[in-house]
Amino acid sequence: MKFETFYAEFNIQVVSTSLESLELADIFLFPEEEIQLERFQNDKRKKEFLGARKLRNQLLINSSIGYDQNGKPYLTRMGQTSISISHTKDLVTIGIAPFAIGIDVETVQDRIRKVIDKFATKHEKNLYDFAYFNQNEWYTFIWCAKEAIYKLGQIKGLSFKDEILIEQIVLAENDFLQLNAAIKTKKNQERTIAVYCIKQENYLFAVAKIKD
């Protein structure tokens, strides 16, 4: 499933751009964003900041991107539209929707096998048999999905292994997964989550939303 189909079916837009060839002169910034940009010392962080604004402009969103006290991005002039941002290596990705979402993008690395037990349960690892992906890709999708859920849930200190849970693969295709997941905190807070995972070229994307 490609992003174009994803847009139409789930009413979510996801766009990405490379960080390699960004030019400040080509990217419109609101005055407050120009001030923010001047504060960054790290070149990669500057590129990530500019890449997100390039995508904002591409989506014709007439609003600056602000950050709340937890670092969650939001559109300062469009309170009903949710935005989520993710970066990996040379790529920045934005997701927007008329409801709360969280997104994440990752590249597959062999080292995921060494750390999988830190964030995944035995049940989650065993879902690999139904995933239509190789093991490294499935393990990365677990992390990607949980990171997206964490951004959606906005509950500080959640345990990725014990409180963010991938329960079921609802649909599996060659480049797409739909997952049922849940946030179950130690304080008995519980939310049911739908996660949509896409493989596109060398990248894995996950978008999480509260399940209807």
C-alpha cells in the first residue's frame, strides 16, 4: 500500500523529504520560526527543523509549528489539525490528520536483534510468523509502532515493553501492516490504538491513532 492509498482510506497525510539538499532560501519560515532557527547550533538539527517546515509548506498549511512543554509539535494557527514529526538519518517525515496521531520512521538495522528484548514481549516477537516481513523488519516495526504510540499517547515515562503493547496483526500485505495495540499503564489508564505500518523503499513508517 503506497502513501496515496493511505491518504484516501484513513484520512491521514504523510509526506517525507530528504535532508541532503535543503536550501534555507527556498523554505518559507514564519517570523517566530526564524528566531527558533537561529538558536540551533547543530547542523543536523537545523536541517531537521527546515525539512519539517518545507513539508508544512508543501501541504499548504498556513501555520507555524510550535512545541508544547513536552516537546510535542502542534500547529499554532490550526487547533483542530494534529501534526506529528519524525526523523531518521537523512529523512524527515510529517503526518497530519483531523484527529490526534503519532508517527515514526525508521531504517532497518541488524542491531535491532541485540536490543529487541528491551522493548518487546515474547508475544510481540512471535507475531513475526504473520507479518510478511523478514525478522529484522518486523522487529523494527515493533519499535516504530511503539514510538508512534508513545508520541500519540503523550504519557511521560511509559514503558515501551510493559505499557505499550502490540496485540494483533489485523492485516498484512507485502508492504503494509495494520496492528491492534494498547496503552495499559500501571495507573490503570487504558487506550486502544490502531497502528498502520508501511514499508517504502528502505524506510519503515508507522502511524498511530486512537481506535474508533
